[in-house]
Amino acid sequence: MRVLLTGGAGYIGSHTALVLIERGHEVIVLDDFSNSSREAVRRISELSGVDVPVIELDLSDREAAQRALAEVDFDAVIHLAGLKAVGESVEQPTRYYRVNLDSTIALLDIMRERGITKFVFSSSATVYGDPIYVPIDEAHPAGVDLASPYGWSKFMNERIVHGAQTAWPELEAVVLRYFNPVGAHPSGRIGEDPSGIPNNLMPFITQVAVGKRERLSVFGDGYNTPDGTGVRDYIHVLDLAEGHVAALERIAPGVETYNLGSGIGSSVLDVVRAFEQASGQAIPYAVMPARAGDVAVLQADPGRANAELDWRTTRSLEEACRDSWNWQSQNPAGYHA
Ligand code: UDP
């Protein structure tokens, strides 16, 4: 297929681009580069040996999107572009709603005008809120008391996809609810490159390891978990990327929703230990108060994706730590070397 990959220069997008190309698909990267780098696309081309076309565009500008895509030939859209900083979304709710909703709406309208029916949407386990049971399957209630406009924007986008499909039954859509992506391509050429102080655990740890930050703050050790720190389901970004390709290749009319996770829960201290083992670097840390909005445990039941997409994770947390460290140590300043 010829796949329009929005957010294709970002962390998940760049790995997804590579896996799509490996599987014989053509990729057109669409990105506004507000939180990503052209260098990432250059490296996708370098690793794949394919010259990847790029459209620089803010998708929430509907007229600009219509103009820019008018002449572009594609069969499917994987929509990853969006704002994703949870804390920032609390400070700038209207910006998060506008950008994240307008871009999905513009894309779906353009697809319908053009008769392009295949749509994969990047959602998040954050739509489950504070879970009432774990591991979380897709039947778990979603969109109840979410802690941030970011989370709500993901949930509202899911509703928009469902609404669009009801009105346009030819639409073939998949909603992918990601758990916690970590790791990098084993070459060390592409990886996660957050701007400013990382919000997420793994890039914070790798920046401590490379000497950019003094110590990790562990956000709370009083949760009801085996060691008191938060438990998450970490998934290697290449496993996640393969999940997108599996979903695209099995897409059918309707909207299907899948959890993409490993099914394994790891605490903050488990991740610190796994990283120390994999990298040989000590990670000093201090326990700090819990972060607002965080929940004790988020762990996937990935059974539906395993069964229906014939997909499962194959890479361990240790491999993810090794690959994250390989990326960060080769690129201490990310793409901005
Ligand atoms: N965390 C932490 N210190 C950090 C960043 C995260 O202790 O600097 C914890 C956080 O409280 C959660 C886990 O690590 O339990 C994963 O957080 P992250 O922000 O990576 O992902 P989230 O699950 O919040 O989307």
C-alpha cells in the first residue's frame, strides 16, 4: 500500500516508517516538525535505502491540508501526528483540543472526498483512566474521569472515528491504544528525542545515564504495587510499529480497537534495574512525591491483538533498555548533534 504516515518523523512514526518499508509498503511522511526533526526522515531513508518523500504540513490547517494533499496519491492513512505532552495539555487545553481534533477531522474529510477508506489511529491506554481492573482488555470502560485534555483528546478522536464510520460505512478504521513505548532501532540511528526535560521515564533515564541530568526522580513509592512505585506495560517501539503494520494489513470495514502492549507489568524500579543491567551505567534516583494524574498500574491484556492481528511482542524490556541506551549514547544530543 501507499501509506500517508502523519507524524512520521516522530519517535513512533519513524520506527513505523521503517517497518512499513521493510514489509514492502510505500511511505509518505507528513509532519509539521514542531516536535520532530528532518534528520529522522533522512535516517529512515539511510536505513531503508529508500528515498522517503516528506510533506511539511500542519494538518489542523484544513485548507492547507486540502491543498497539499490534492495531488498526493495514497491508499491508507496512519495518523500519529498530534500534541502529546500530558502536563502541557493541562496548561493549554484549547490548543490540545484544537490541534488534535481538527487534524483528525480534516484528514477524515479529505479521505472521504477522495474515497480513501483505510485509517489507523494512534490512541492511548490513557483513555482507560484509573483502571477498575488489570490487565485491561478493550471491554474495559474508557473515557471516564480522564486526568488530562491530552487523554480526552485521544478519547474524543476515537469517538470522531466511530461517528465518521457510522455515516460512511465504507470506512475501514483501526484504533490502537498504546501502552508505554520504549527502546529504539537496534542500529542506534533513530530513537526518542524529546525536546526539553523529558516527561517520560525511559528518556529521562537515558539522559541521566549520558550525564545530561543528575538523577531520576521516582514519582511516588506509596502505590499499591509490589515495590510501591508505578507499574506500566512497556512495549518495544519496534513491536509497536509492527502492530501498526499488522493492523493495516488486516483492516476491514468498521472500527476495531486494539490494545498494543506486552501484557507484562514493570515498576519504575524494575525499569531502573533493567536499564542498569543492560547499559552497565548506574542510575542515581531520589523518591519524590507522586505526579498528579498518575495511576498505580496500567497493564494491557493484548489478547485481542494477539488473536485477531496475529501479532505479539517479541522484544523484552532488557532489549528495549539496551536499544534506548545504544541510541542515546550514540546521539547524546538526539538529532541535534
Ligand atoms: N516516572 C517517574 N519519573 C519520571 C518519569 C516517570 O517515576 O521522571 C514514572 C511515572 O510516575 C509512571 C512511569 O514512570 O509510573 C511511567 O511514566 P511515563 O511518563 O513514562 O508514562 P505514562 O505511563 O505516565 O504515560
